[in-house]
Amino acid sequence: MSYDPIKSDLLIHNAVIVTVNPEFDIIKNGVIGIRDGLIQYVQAGGADLSCFPASEYIDAGCGIVMPGLVNAHTHLPMSLFRGLADDLPLAEWLNDHIFPAESRRITPETIHVGALLSCLEMLLSGTTTCCDGYFFEDEVAEAISLSGIRAVAGQGVIDFPAPGVPDPSRNVETAVAFVEKWRHRSPLVMPSIFCHSPYTCSAETLKKAKQAADRLGVLLQIHVAETKSERDQSLAATGMTPVAVLDSLGVLDENTLAVHAVWVDENDMDILARRRVKIAHAPESNMKLAAGVAPVPRMLEKGLTVGLGTDGCASNNNLNLFGEMDMAAKLHKVMANDPTVMNARTVVRMATIGGARAIGLGDMIGSLESGKQADIIIIDTRKPHLTPMYHPESHLAYAVRGADVRDVVVAGRVLVRDYRLVYPDVAGVLQDARSVGEKVKADGRLAGPGLSNQ
């Protein structure tokens, strides 16, 4: 590939480029030209930069340059509940602690604070795109826009009173209004509809939400088959698995993102593959809540598109996708008793192009190729734990930490430079989040084995 003679806005050079293109090309001493927010070219370079005119240059310092990570499932405002109720079963965690905390402390103002806090955390650890689902999603979208990150943002739908939607009969209507407001408002925010789950949304709600999503041309997100009890209850009530129930309602197709999909059998996976449903795999959250292990290697064998997600900070405690890659690879190796399962390239793809495809953005982001959005991260490899380097993809899966991300670019705009956020008021965001935390603590004793109200 030859360079574009048109002057670049930004040139990244002296880089080990992990393209994650279809061939998974790795270019040593590569250069990337960026113009108008798009990648102009990706190719081998050299010491002479006169062939690559640009307004600004970033020297990658022989570090790894790769596509920004894609967090395929999270709940951004839940960073406010990080560590609130750890070491509890999912039902108790959700019903006795998270839902009550949300009912007391979730307001448009706190939603904005929590979402912005999460966006800044993700940027610092190399995530440039996320897929969010929550309530008061209008405030989430505003925070996303302020931070400069890219996101699919889903307004929550659930069949009982929820933050911002006190009347459940208006849940889908509220989601539709959100989508219509944001569908052309920001190039970085893609609105969607997020149905919480088959056990918190009626069949009528699920059908209405999917019909609305199809009419508006947006992604439908839904938690599905996360726990064994969910599956057992579905079988007892309907004689069908949660996946089969959703299929019978016409909810499943290529524009549906099934989150978790832990308790799925061969027939479920055949349905998901036939309907071309996308999967968001959140191994750390599933492990922490003891929900189980999703059969991801089998899903991949069946041709399903799988992305990696962290879930929210209340059930994971961080938004670090590098840790998620490492965990996904090792978890499935030990489950399969096979060290070749979920190799480094597989999990790197899941955290980039796989996640991008899962949330409907595979043509825009997820790989470093000419014409795609310039969502790029630079990893500083001049550190003891990253020296020496034989295979960059191995480092990405097993050795790189979120704190090794030096620079972050989204749509051609530098958002993290030399480990520092460009966002002007980081200290103010942190102080606002601490203030919310003090109010949550004041609401009563923090729950969970070994936890006390400190």
C-alpha cells in the first residue's frame, strides 16, 4: 500500500502496528496517516519522514500501535457502585443491594457523573468504544459526548418502575424517544434499545422493543441466559430455554446483541448462529457472580460473532479490557483442558474487530485499515514486564496492562497524551464521584461478607 500524498493531520510513526485486519498483519517500523478523522494509510515506514507530510507527528517509540479496544457490554453509571456489595450471589446482589441503591441515588446528575467517570477510566486503559445500557441514558449520552469516546448507548427497558421511567407502560416509548433524539445528534453516539432481560420484560414488551428497534434501524441489547436459575425458571414456566423463548417472540436476528449467554446448550447456540445473533462475553463479571462460564469456543466454532465486555463496575470492579482478554483466554483453556483454545489472536480479535462487529460498527472501527475511523491506541513497551517482545499479540493478551496505554486517539482526536487525559476537569469528575459515594455510604450499612460501613 502506498501512502496518500495529501498531507495528514496526524502521523503516528516508529510503531509496531498490530492491524487486526483479515490477515492480522503486523508491521514493524510502521506509519499510520490520519486525515479528517479517518485512517489514510497503514504501511511500513522508516527513519525518513519526508515522504509522509503531516501537521502533527507522534513517535510511538517502538511501542505497539493497535485498534482501540471495544467494550461490547457495560453499564457506565454503575462505576458509582464499585465495591458496594461484593461476594454475593447474583439475585441477592441485584435485588437486595444494587436495585435499592439505584432507587435512592440514581438521578440525572449522578448518572452523568458516573458515566463520565467510566468514560475517562476506559480511555486511560485503551478502550475507545463501548456499548452501554442503562437508565436516564440521555445523561449517559451527554457524558459520552463530553469525554470524546465512541459508544453505542441503549436506553433501558424493564417492566417495573425504573429511574427516569416511573410508569413501566411507557418504557418502550421512552426508549424510542431517546433513539430519535440521538440518532443524528452526534457522530460518536449511536443510540440503541436495551431490554434488561427475558425475566424482567414481558413477552409483549420484548416484541414491542424489538419492533421499535427494527423500525428505527438500531441495535437491541438484552441480557440472556446469564444464570442457571434463569434457565431453570424459564424451562419451568414455558418449557423453553431463554434463547428459545426470545426466538419464538421474533427478538433474535443479526441486530440483536445477546449479553452473557452463559447457560446455553447446543440447540440454543444453533438458534443464535442461524439468526446471526451477536454475543457479548463478560468472563470476569460472570466469574465474580459465579454465574458460570459461557461456551465461547463452541460459539466461535459455530461461526458466531463474539465480543468482549467488562459489564458494569458493580459486578467487575474495573473497565480494563486487557485484563478481560487475559482472563478470557486462560479461563477457557482450563475449562477445556486445552492450552491451544482461545489463543492470543482470538482474544485480541474479540476485544477489537469482534466487539466492533457485535455492536454493529465493524465497517467503521476495530481494525487499522485505510478508510476506517482513526480509533487508535499506543502501548509503551519499554517496560520490564514487556521486555523482550517476540510476538506482539502474545503481549497484548497476556502481558499488557491498561496502565501501559500511553496515547489514545478517537476519530483522529488525541484524548490521552503521554498517559494523561486531555479532558480538562478530571479532578472535578473525581470529586463529584466521591461526593456521590459518601451519600451512598450514608444510606446504610454496606452489604456483603467481610464488608462494613467505613
